[in-house]
Amino acid sequence: MRVTRSEMSAASSKHIAIVGAGVAGLTAAALLAHRGFRVSLFEKQSLPGGRAAAMTWDGFTFDLGPTLLFMPDVYRDAFARWGGDFDREVPMLRLRPNYRLNYADGKQLVISSFLSETMRSLEAFAPGSSRGFLRYFADAADAYQRSRRLFVGERIRSFAHFLSPERIAALFSTGAFRRLGAQASRSFGDPRVAGALSFQSMYLGMSPFDAPLLYRLLLFTELGEGIFFPFGGIGALPRALDRAARRNGAQLRYESEIAAIERHGKRVVALRTAGGERIECDALLLNADLPYAYDRLLGEPEHRSLRMRHTPSALLVYVALEERYEDLLHHEFVMPDDLRATCNDIFRRGRIPEDPAIYLCAPSASDPSMAPPGKEALYLLVPAPSLEGVVDWAGEREAIVARALRIVEERRLPGLRSRIRWVRSRTPLEFQNELFLDRGSAFGLSHDLLQIGPMRPDNRHATLENCYFAGASTRPATGLPLVMLGALQSVDRLCEELG
Ligand SMILES: Cc1cc2nc3c(=O)[nH]c(=O)nc-3n(C[C@H](O)[C@H](O)[C@H](O)COP(=O)(O)OP(=O)(O)OC[C@H]3O[C@@H](n4cnc5c(N)ncnc54)[C@H](O)[C@@H]3O)c2cc1C
């Protein structure tokens, strides 16, 4: 969108308030300020990023949430909108291979965006399994290209707009009405191979056995385009957005919690901080978790988002290791033998699985500055139910963490517990209490078919005409690149509608 000089000066008299310095809130702040608005962003935490924030303790740097960067063109395009150069501001490395999967019998599978490496590994793991791979991958590529253009690339304006003949045809051809897990099983005889090439739906907080086949597109994002690592960690992204927003003139206020929103008729007129300060604004963009924002900030506990299905959550374990494992790749997974049983425990029974899938991130493999020399900032993610499940996080936290460390030691990292300097953890309780995520759900509202596209909560309030949303639980979806795309779409809409 081009902005003329007279539009700039009209914009500069308008004050836009943003609540939340997640990746979506920061992106919106940088772009709105670039377009000439007076922008004030309020964030309750002391640092940028929300779920994507990073912390350094004792010389060990941890990305607290996301660790995989996909779809780099989205970041490049966003930064270019305000004249920034993403590659210069956030230098990155493309990983090769992407990751290694480890099974209880000692077998390993290596997944690489250099496809011949993946095919060799598949063949060694389960002879014959590489045969169906290229076809499966090509279908994933097709699902990605169509979805990117038709479902997330432009703002969905209404049901009628969404249900164009081209979109309806794409829903059928990409497999929106079939199940990912079932198709993976048909394509690959070996259930572990089927699991390895379909579990990526868990990045969206969905079991592959329930997820629409459409979500095989996630396999393409990591195999077709690659997985990237910004030097210094994913935290480099929100830090760069924070700098861009300030450079463009936005005022960013950390440790400033917003406690209430004041409205008059069909408009938001002001915010109140927890300290009692009143801030008037011409428009508001809420990056705080959408169901929480409706419930606690807008005072609408009946809003439908509070009755919608939420994704599960995760237990995160941050481990300072005295000695790194030289053979550990940047990303590895300790995989269960029966992925279906594991998913049923999390997604249906609301409990920590007997045989969990555990993701390991060892960033020193790519960037030694992430930990003191020779040491490792090891990150474990155990998919787990949200606070809707039956886990007593307050009472069982230590036992659950200890069990996860024991499993990793037995299956992948011998002697792990003897190398530990200290351990910290984050559970759905912290997601709820520190980041204000409804039910402690890590990824926001679920992405089943009835909760995407026009069925996902809109990025503008239905009646408050100057109140917008950006982030994981609004359109288009969760994940760093998608919340960024969503923020750009919300800003464009705000600019159009604010005149
Ligand atoms: C464990 C985990 C792993 C993930 N892994 C990946 C990955 O590898 N790759 C990927 O692409 N995505 C990943 N994701 C998803 C990704 O992190 C999220 O989709 C994205 O960061 C969400 O950003 P957001 O802008 O919606 O807001 P959030 O990050 O939720 O930020 C919202 C901000 O609002 C603030 N806030 C809330 N209420 C108030 C208030 N009243 N006043 C002031 N401030 C307030 C919060 O403190 C928070 O900082 C992961 C998520 C988690 C939790």
C-alpha cells in the first residue's frame, strides 16, 4: 500500500494504541509508525517477543518458545514494507539436515530439505519407504502453494468472499476433508515413517490423526523451503522488530500492563494501565491472546472465542549443560513407537503420555555464542495438555520434568543428568499467568476445519469499529510467519477503515 504525503500528515495526528509486544504486535507497531501514525505499544513483560521472547541466564541463552523459523520470505516482505532489510538485520543460517528422529530401538531417521538425504535415510530406515516419498512431497508442495495464495495470503473478508469457486475447489483438492494421519499411513507402510512425515501438524497444535490432510503443507514449509536459525536465536526477530518500531517513531512501553478498555458507543476511546494511567486513542490493536482480550479487557466473557476449541500446550524444560554433546544436531526428536497412542493421551485424554514425543533443541550446534564455551543451552519441549487436561502442574511439575530428562537420557543422551548445572521449566500455568494465554494453551485457538478461514475470529471487533486484533488466535493462524502476515493484514484494514 502506497502512502502519500497528505495521508501521512493526517495519519500522524491519529494515535494508535497496541496491547502486546508479541511478534504480531511489534510488526504492527513498526508498520503503523512507518505509515505516519502516532503509535504507543504496551507490554506487561520487560522484554519483546511474548511467546517468542529469549532469555540469557548465567551465560546460557534460551529461546523461550519458538525455535524453528520457516517461510523466510514472509519476514523479508514485512521488513521491506518499512524499508528494512531482514537479511541484514537478522542474519540466518539454513540448517542441513533439518532434524533427526530417534526411536526406542536405537534406529534413527534424518530429515533434510536436501531431499536425496531424506530419501537415503528413509530407505535405510524402512526399505522401500522412499518410493512413495516424492509423490507425497509433491502433494504437500501443491497444498502449500494453493493455501498460501488462497487461504492466508489475503485477508478473508466474509463467508461469501471465502467461498469462491477457486477456494472451494482447493479445499477438496488439497484434502481439507480427509485426514492427514490416514493418508500418511496409506502412503507409507511403516507406521513410524508415516508418523515422521505427518507429525508436523503438531506445530499447529493438532494431532496428525485428527488434522485435515491439508496440513501436509507443513512438511513442505520445512522440506521445500528449509528451516532457518537466526544467529543469536529466534529472539533476534522480536529484538529487530522492536528496533524497527522505535526507529520508525513508535513508543514502546514495557512493564506496562493494560487493565481495562474504555468505550463510548461503537468506539474504543481510551485504555487504562494497571497503574491507573488513562491513555486516549483513536484506534486500538489487541495483540494479547484473543479469547483473554475479549474476556478480561473488553468485558465480553460470552464471546464465542471463549467457547471455541483451544490447542493443547507444552512443558518446556531449559537445561544448562556443563558439557555439550558433539553428535547432537541442532534439532532432534525422541519419538514414541506408537504416535497414535501418544496423541490420544494428549489430545483426547488430557494427560501426559506414557511414551511422550520429546523435541530437543541444541542451538550451540549452529551458534556457539548461545552458551559458554563447550557448554550447551539444551531445550526440551514435551507436548502436553492445556489447563483443560487432568495434569496437576503445581503438584507434579518436578516429577514430570524429571521423567522427561530420564527418557531423553535413556534414549538419546547417555549421562545427561550428570552434566546438568541447573534446570528451569515452563508449564501451561506460566503460559496462563505470565503471558495471559487462555487455559494456558500454547498455540491459541485450534485450527480444525471449523475454526479456520471465515470461522476464525475476525481481525476486527464486530461492533467496536476502531478495535482490531492481530496474533495467534485471530486470522489467519498461529506460528511466527502467520501472525506476521495477519498483523500486516490488520494494519492494512485499519488504515483503510480509519480513512
Ligand atoms: C512452546 C512454543 C513453541 C513454538 N514453536 C514455534 C516455532 O518453532 N516456529 C513458529 O513459527 N512458531 C512457533 N510457536 C508459535 C509462535 O510462537 C506463536 O504463534 C507466536 O509467537 C504468537 O505471537 P503473537 O503475536 O500472537 O503474540 P504473543 O507472543 O502471545 O504475545 C502477546 C503479548 O501480549 C502481552 N499481553 C497480554 N495481555 C497484556 C496486557 N493486558 N497488557 C500488556 N501486555 C499484554 C503478553 O505479555 C505477550 O507478550 C511456538 C509457540 C510456543 C508456545
